Amino acid sequence: MIKANYHTHTTWCDGKDSPRKVIQAAIAKGFEVIGFSSHAMLPESDTDWVLTPEKAPRYLREIRALGEEFKDQIRVLCGVEADYVPGGANPDRSTYAAIFPDYIIGSIHFVLAKDGARVPVDHTPELLADGIREHFEGSAEEFIRAYYRQVREMVEKFDFEIVGHLDLVRKFNAKHPYFDEKADWYREEIGKTAAAVAKSGKIAEVNTGAISRGWQTEAYPSPFFRELLRARGVRFILSADAHAADTIECAFDRYGDAENYLERPWQT
């Protein structure tokens, strides 16, 4: 196994630290690979925490330059975490052809409601509750079903490598419960989603971000969801979803060693 983290955010988006500081921390912690994955919502970019078409080439140049500078100590990769919003942003490799990232993490942070509203999945518990009440007639089930339909559409339609935090809808559920994770309808949804990921051949990340931010004690996807994915032959990588240099190996001892999820993914 190699010690690597491919899901890392910096001051290029909503991260706390510069890429240089993250690289230095990764070297100090014995990482062999550090991959950067700035938030991106191309072709649109109407929020202040994502790469814009103007910023994306400069992001690439800085990460590549740092990779050259530190090449004798660590391998530095330049990726993006690309959002999917139906009718708008997408994580397809053709969309990012101008910067040619080493990899793309396809993620969903907004669920598109029937009225066209974009309901944030993981911003705050209050915004989530407001969005469900105002745009999904108060039905958490309908919101979550829409989320997983969007996930399945993303993995089926677009060319990218890694599926980010598959069950992000769980983020606030431990401290602000709003649905039953053992309900039949919920397990039906994640079962269909596991099958779609397996059919796509994409890699699923075991993401410890909710642990480092204090919302969960368990990684994404949940243990039950991971079993469904594993049974269908889905490959995993371990990711910290780090937004600061000091969280790049959060809970790696639990998921890298105890469960042996850390794999060398698409590159040699």
C-alpha cells in the first residue's frame, strides 16, 4: 500500500492552507502522494469557493510548479472535485480539457428540485432543513431519493475517475437526525446506487471528512453501503477530504490498516 491522499482543498477554494503548506505537511507525515482537488463547477462558476474558468489555469500552473519543486520528496498530483448540477455544471473530462487534470472527483453538493432550486446538501443543518421544507414539500425521503438519482445520473453520464462522498446526505444525520438509515426505501436507493457505480467502473472514495469536521464518527460511505459496493466489485481509495494541512490523514489508521481500503488507483 502507498500512503496517499487525493482529496485535498486549499486556499484555491474553501481550504484553510496554501498548497505549499499542505505539501510540506504531507512530507512530514510520510505521504508518498498528495493530490489536490479544488472545488470546481465548470462551465459555470457563480460561487466564490470554486475554480472559475479564469482561475483554473493558474491553479494548474501552481500545482505543477510545486510538483516539480518537491519531486524528489513526494509525488504531487493536480485534480479537481467537480460538481454535477443537472443542466449546469458537470464532472466530464471534456469540460476540463483545457487544464487536463490528473483525475476528477465527481461530487454532488446541491440537489436540483423540481422547481429549479438548488438545495445545498452539506452547508449547514439549517439550510438543509429549509431546503427540504421549501422545495421538497417537507419530505426528507423525496430529497434523498432525488440526491441518489442525481448521483446515479452522474456516474452513468460523465467521464471521471472517483465518486466523491457517496452518501453525503448522512453528514448531519447523526447530530440532527432527519431520516432513518435502516429504512427499506433508503436501502433500496443505496442498493441501486451501488449497482450504478459498479457498472460505471468508477472508484469510490472512503472519505473521512465528516469525521475531521466533527459531524460523524464513521466515514462515507456507511459500513452497510461499503458492503454493497464491495459485493459488486467496486474499488476504493482512502481520502481525507482535507480542508487544512493538519487533517490530511484523519482516521487513516482506522481505514487504511484495519479495513485495508487504501489502494493504488488508476496510475502506476
